[in-house]
Amino acid sequence: MEAKGIDLKQLDFAVVSHRHGDHTSGLNYLLKVNPGVKIYAPQENFGVFGAALPSTFYWRNETLPADMRYFDGRPPETLRFGSPWPEANFTWVTKTTEVAPGLHLILLNGTWGVDLEVKEISLAIDTPDGIVLVVGCSHPTIEKIVEAARSTLNKPIHLVLGGTHLLPAKDDQINSTAASLRDNWNVRYIAPVHCTGEPAFAILKQTFGDRYIYAGLGTTVLLGPKVTIKAEAGQSSKTAMDGEDLRSYREAVMSGPLRPFFGGDKRLARAQQ
């Protein structure tokens, strides 16, 4: 944020897509800079963003003595549960809703991956050229999110930006998803990041051609009838990963904590060639 010159004190609100740590740890810095900012987050029972449930959610046994019962047998009407960010100004999202003119939060249940019950918010922005769909990790699947956004706004999808959760997918599944986004859902531009995965980067680039947008960390995406990126600090404008990008990306990933998963030294040596 500092490198991009963005003043987080000026935020009207923030949106957290879902509860996973790689999508929430930035809250510590945000709340240090802007402790009172409104934060939209999915509502979940006993969720990391806090929760409130009617005390009737648990069964009672009136025959027990008071000292063996919860709240001595006199529970409050509503039970409230805490959060790692107890002072945060969370607004819990329970359904797809418009939170500002043209800004829609699409709430869906995740049904793909190891955490099957995660609820995830995607941000659908109504623009003159169509929907700009910002996704976090696409646990509900990117196709279901696209379908929900189109149904909500009744407009075509101009750009999908974010994690597509294709990292664990095999090539045939990636090919099917990429073709569906292009042909069935008529997604105009795609800028995949985060949990998309290298094979999916390649397949999506092949599928979308010059409508594939390279959006690395810190990239400024310029919207309009033609989506482009803003080259900064003398960097040339690129629309996809070049050879050096791929080499450095693989080297960074394979040198990190996921090194054993990617095959260790042999694959790292090939990536550095």
C-alpha cells in the first residue's frame, strides 16, 4: 500500500472474501492504520470474524443442577462469540447484497477443496463495459461465481480478476473451465492471480490470447472497453507472463515452504535453467 501511495485512512470500507489465513492476515495492518473502518465479512456460526447465535441453538436438560448447566441454566437470549480482531468494525454478510451504488457482494458457499464449508464473498462492480468481478479464491468455483454475478446484475462479465482455485486441478479440468468462461459465460478479459496455478496460467493465456491480463503484485489495472495495465517505474507494459516472469515465479515458489510439494531440488534446478 505504501509503495502504491494508497492512503488506507481514506477507505469507505473493506471486504474480506473468506476466513482463510492468507486472506485475513492483512487485517492486522489495516486496523493499525484505520481501526474504525467498516469491514464486510461472511457470517458464519462460530466464525473467525465473530458470531452471534440464539441461545436456543443447543439442547437443554432441565434435570441437571444449576452448577452443571451452561450459564447456570439462565443463558442470555443471544450468545456472542469473539474474534482475533475484537475491536474491528465487522459487518456480517448473510446474502448477496449491494453495499454501495454499483458495488455488489456475491456470497456463496464453498464446495471445492479441503475446507468444504467455507463461505466466500466476491465483489461485482457494475461498470459501463460490464461486470468487473473481483474474486478471492473461488472456493465455490469460478463458474458458479460468474453465474451468480451475471444473475445479480444482468450484465455481461467484462473482467474476472483474482484467484480461480485451479491450483489443484488437472489439465482437462482447467481446459474445461477456461473454455466455459470464454464460450459459455462470454467472459471478455481475465486476470488470474493467487491460487490459479502455473498450468492454469498457461491454459488461460492460450484460451484468452490477448485478452489475458498479467496482473502481478502491485499491478494497476486500467479499466475501459479494452482492459490494460499501467506500466510504472519504467517497466514495459505486458499482457502475459514472459519467460523471465515464469522462471522467477517458479524459483520463488519452489524455494519457499511449498518446496517439497513441487519436487524439491530437481524441479528447482530446471526452473532456474
